[in-house]
Amino acid sequence: MSEIENIHVIWLPGQACTGCTVSLLNASHPNLLDLLTGFIPQAAGVTLDYHATIMLPWGDEALSAVNAAEKGELAPFVLVLEGAIPDESKAKETGGYWCVIGEDEEGNPITFNDRLDRLAKNAAAIVCAGTCASFGGIPSGKPNPTGAKGAMDYLGKDWKSSLGIPIINVPGCPAHGEHMAETLAYAVLAMRGFLPLPALDEHNRPLFLFEHTAHENCPRAGLFADGKNSHEFGEPYCMGTMGCKGPISHCDVPKRGFIEGVGGCPSMGSPCIGCTEPEFPDPPFSPFLSKAPASFFVYEKIRSFGGSADAVWCRIKDALIGRDL
Ligand code: SF4
Ligand code: SF4
């Protein structure tokens, strides 16, 4: 084993609904217990030092790990963010706060943003659990009254940890539990030198999870190719006509399933709503159940030409963003 024996995890909630935590608890291969009990020997020695929802300590005792990490007394630690990051200056205008985690010695609230600022200076890695932390997600949907944003927008796209690791985004609403468990295990193995850092796409999503679209992974893709479309819920055909955004959403859930290999939006008869993408929940992903323009499906044709197809599509998508469907 490399020099890093123990790795701490601080799981910090911002503007979150805790759905990503529930999803992590449903992971099975590996599950959270596997990670914490050393099921993968090279990834053993991981402790979850702070998680507001599932930790046993409370009050000052619970926050002691966060305070220690802020002071550089808990190292190395992976900072997992769940939830978007608000603009506290907007809350200050009315004398309040959007998001607070504990108090200082004088009893003044400490905002989530202040915690993040201090922890980011010492973190060995930052992993964003879910679309809120990655890109702003639902709290940042128009008109975004709290000024919510994701970690890359808040800390800067070029932010790197003390170990030189960029922010790793694991989007999804919620993030898939096994996406999180696999990414955390991957990060631990990379920190110890057993693996290279995971390759990331242009939105800092691990390629091993997000390289392909939901459409490419969808068991109904053959029906799409045959022109067989569902027009009502419950029909077993392609749901492009019912608003499915699978062709422009990067996600392996239709193939992987959601819990124990079961579930996954289009495979179960629910149109993909694009929850892994930076623009979600705004257009071009909403309205969720409106038929997507035919141009969305042109992507599948362009890709078949190979080469710079992704770059061509990016330009098409950019032109569509912000336009109501
Ligand atoms: S990404 Fe979705 S499930 Fe996760 S905290 Fe945000 S709203 Fe909840
Ligand atoms: S459009 Fe949706 S339902 Fe149809 S094949 Fe693609 S991902 Fe599956």
C-alpha cells in the first residue's frame, strides 16, 4: 500500500434534498459498507467523518471533524458536496441566510459557502454528488432566486486540489448510488497511486460512467431505429415522441438499472429528462414531456459519421439552449 494509509471523507450538504444520500445508501456493487469496511483491499482505510444525515454524533461533536479539516488537522480528506451553492449576498439583503452549517465560537451562523471556502483549501479531492453540486441543478432552475450554482462555477473550472486533482462531477438527480461509490473508490485508488486519475469529459464527468448517451444505452433503441414509437405511457416502444431527451443526455442508467440492476428511466417507460446535463432542469431538457425537436435525433445520425461529430453536436446544442421547445 502507498504512503496514504487513512483517507477521510467529509460529506457537506448545501442546497440539497438529500436524494443523493438516499441513492448512495441504495448502492449495491459496491455498497457504502463495502467502501467503509475495506471490501476492496487497496481502497481500505476510508472513514466517513462527517455526514449530517447518517452519522451518529450530533452538535459540536459532529462538527469537530469539519472544524479539524478546515484547520488542516484532518488529512488527507475527500470533500463530497451534495447540493448547490447559493449566493449568500442575496440572502443578506433581507438579513438572512440560505444555508448554514453550525456556529462559530460567538454563536454566529457559519454559512455553507464559508465552510466550502475553507475546506476547498485543504481538500485532497472534491467530488460532487448529484447535479445540484455539479452544475446547480434544480435550485438553479430559472429564475434561480437564490443564485444557486455548481462547484465548478463557484470555485472555478480550473480548480485543483492539493494533490492536483480537478473537481470530479457525478451528476444525476439523484446521482446513481453506484456511480458515487465507484467514483469514490476510484478516487481513493488514484490518491494511493494504484490507478491513474479517471479521465473526465468537458464537464468533468468521469468518462467511464458518462461517455455514452442514454439513447446509446437504451434497450428501446432498436425500436427507435425501426420507427416504432410510444404515444401513451405503458406502451413498450421508443418514447422520443413523448419528450425523451435520451439522445442528448449522457447516462448509463438505461443499461445499468438503478437499484440492483432494476429500473432506469426509458427502460422502465419514463422519458429521460436529461438530469445529468449542465442545463437541467431548464431548456432544452424542459418541458420534460414535450416532444423534442427532430434536430435532437439528428445527433445519432451525425455520430455515425465519426470524427468530429461530438464537436458538431455541441454547436447544435448550444444553438438550441435557452429556446423553448
Ligand atoms: S441532485 Fe437531485 S436528488 Fe441530488 S440533492 Fe439535488 S435535487 Fe436532490
Ligand atoms: S429516444 Fe429515449 S426511449 Fe427512445 S431509444 Fe432513445 S433513449 Fe430510448
